[in-house]
Amino acid sequence: MADQPTASERFLQGILPENPVYRQLLGLCPTLAVTNGMKPAITMAVSVAFVLVCANVVISLIRNLLKPHLRIVIFTLTIATFVTIADRVLAAYLYQMSKTLGPYIPLIIVNCIIICRCEVCASKQSPFIAASDALGQAIGFGLALSSIAAVREILGTGGLFGIQLLPAAWPDWVIMVLPPGAFITLGLLLGFVNWLGMRKSGGSI
């Protein structure tokens, strides 16, 4: 266990070096589906963070009891429990947002980011390190969703959170809040992050 990353290393790696969207290309379905505005993107990021942290901590606490052939089942049941809590809380207190996000909150159950972190970290390390790992990955996921949503909302509507940022003469690019805008924005930001990474490492572009 001595070669396992520490809590601070796990936390920092999840934000950018191992960012789930820009570096690992995980969780792309909700990334493309809910980033047509900042509000749904932030709501999804907070929901995933809640499930990810809770699931990682619980799996870490019971890691010594896990049987190899049952671990995926246990991961799924644990994640489903916290997804149900998040889904019901949204339906109770943010009903319109719950309707806007539709099936994407229940689909967190099969979010590969959360299952990946349970397998890679929580099932092997202590609850504190598992929580640090989950927080880092959640922040990285939230930053990715927010950056994509900001670009799409500003170019698509001329504003952010309902506040007009671009001149009134700006011709709203409706395509940016539609599915093609999600692919275009993700592709451009992904290329930019890769370019920055190659430049930092001194590789050829």
C-alpha cells in the first residue's frame, strides 16, 4: 500500500491531471446532455459530487468485506442508494430542475466516473483518502461541465444566469444550446486542454 497516492495527491490529480472529462473522457453522456445552461450543469455537478463522495466513503469503509466476484454488484447498489436520495431531494425541493434534467439524474447509477473511483481508489484505500479522491474528481467534473456550459450559454443566448453579457446586437447562436453545440464546444475545449498539456510537457504540437 506504500506506493498508493496520498490524500492530497488523489485530490489534486482529480482536478486536472486526471480530470474525468478532459483527461479520462468519462461521463460524456451527462456532459453533452446537461451543459446547455449553467444552472442544469451546476445541479448535475453537485448531484454527482454528493453521490461520488458518499459512495467512495461507504465502499472504503466496507472494503475489507468485499468479495471479488460481488464487488461490482455492491458498488452499483451503494451508488443507487445515494442516487435515489439525490433524485428525491431534487424532486422535492427543485422540481422544475428535476424535470429539466429528466433521466440524467437516475442515470448517475451507471456513471462510469463513480464506478471507476470505487474500483481504483475506494476499494483499496482508507475513507479519508477515498473522500479526498472523490472531492478532487467531483471538482474536476464540475469544472468541466461549467466551462462547457458557460461557452454554450454565452454564445447561445448572449448571457449567463439570465444576465446579458454580450451586446444586444449579438445574434444568438441557437445551435450552441442544441446538441450540435455540445459536440462542437466539447471538441474545441478538449483540443485546447490537450494542446496545453502537450505544451507544458514540451511535446510537439
